[in-house]
Amino acid sequence: MTDGSIELRGATELLADREDVAFDTADGLTLVGELATPKDRAPVATLVCLHPLPTHGGFMDSHVLRKAAARLPALADLAVLRFNTRGTSSARGTSEGEYDGGVAERYDVAAAVALVAERALPRPWLLGWSFGTELALKYGLDHPVEGAILLSPPLHRTSEAELVRWCRSGRRLVAVIPELDDYLRPAEARQRFAVVPEAEVIAVDGAKHLWVGEPQVRRVLDEIVRVVNPSRSPLPTRVPDALVEHRDGATPPPASGPPPGR
């Protein structure tokens, strides 16, 4: 006999309301994405996901962001908006425009936050991974977000002046740094983020830039929930089978992340 529960694995998708969305930027492009919200109840906060570098394989389905959307509406009462930045493609479709190295992508961030406001979704947070952290740091303070959570920030495009803007901004800044990151490791991260004394820098032993493997994914999702909805932290490792989305004939997307990119 079993207890009617299953262990969470890479391809597990939990029940949520999932909606394909499309929204327009101020410079006239249409971006595509997905909004996942808790089933039969209102979310308590919202994650606006900013994916890794599209020229190195990053997109809205990059595995940590996909797993956040698959699990966190059910486990942590969070709304999760994922979308492809300009010129980026996924199974959902291709967003119009062309990659602009993080410059014109400011309009993409603005349009995503505007969609959250239009839907009256609560307490928006920016969740950036790699290149997505650069967008969060550069443009997050221009919008009514509660803060930013940064996964594997390379700090390649973010200037010190842009970091200093976050100092005493009233917005929370949390950086989750892999011990074995390809671009920015914990010791250097603490030095770079020292210009924002209130920033929280979390070093994760043994982790790498891509957060590959279920233990690393669980750690990342736990850190996100600890910040955004601490009453639901730590997350369970097993869930009732009734909470799992069963799609007849569905083939789960690949569990691998994008190649290293900044």
C-alpha cells in the first residue's frame, strides 16, 4: 500500500490554472508567454520570470523557471509569469523583434510588469536567472515591484552605478550564488554586492550556474519561497497524488537547462 503521495521529480507538474498570454511592448512588439496561477484560490504574490541569455539557449522554458511554474502555484500560492523576451522562441511560440543585448529588453520587462498590474496580480517580484538578473538589476527599480531574486547573476552588463541605485531603495534584493558558478562565485559576489549593504547574498555549496539536478532545483525554489511567501517554506519533497497534473499522452519537456550564458 502507498500513502497516496509521490516524490517531486524533474518533470512533475502540479495542478494550476495555466493560460497562454501575449502582450505588447511600448515599442510595438508582441511577446508570448504563460501565466500560471493557483487553482481555485487567489495568489499571495507574483513572480515575473526573466530567462537566461537567448543567444546561449535561454528561454521561458529554461528548467528552473519551468519548474517554478510547474510547482509554485500549487505549493506556495504564487502566480508565475514566464515569457520569451524579444526574438526568443520556445514551444509557446516566438516573441517578435530581435535580441538587443539587454538594451531594448527594458521594454519587455515593462510590458510584463504592466500585464501583472492589468491582471491585478499581487506583490510582483522579479525572478531573474543569469542574463535575466541583468534585466532585473537594470530596470527593476523603474517598476512597482517588491524586489528581485537573482539566480546565478554574472554582473556582466550591470554597472556599479546601477547596483548602487538599489541601496536604500526600499526594494529587497536577494542573490543566490552557486559555489562553482562559471561567472561569479560567492566571494566575488559579496564584494560586488557590498555597495548594497541590505542585499542578501546566499552561497549554495556544490551548485553550478545551471542548477542541474533535483537537489539544486529544490534549493533554488526553497530560497524563492522563503523570500516571497515564507509561510510555505520549506517546500515538501512529496505531494498528494491528487495534486499532480495528469495529461494523457503528454510528453514532458526536457529537464536540461540552457548552456552557460551571461
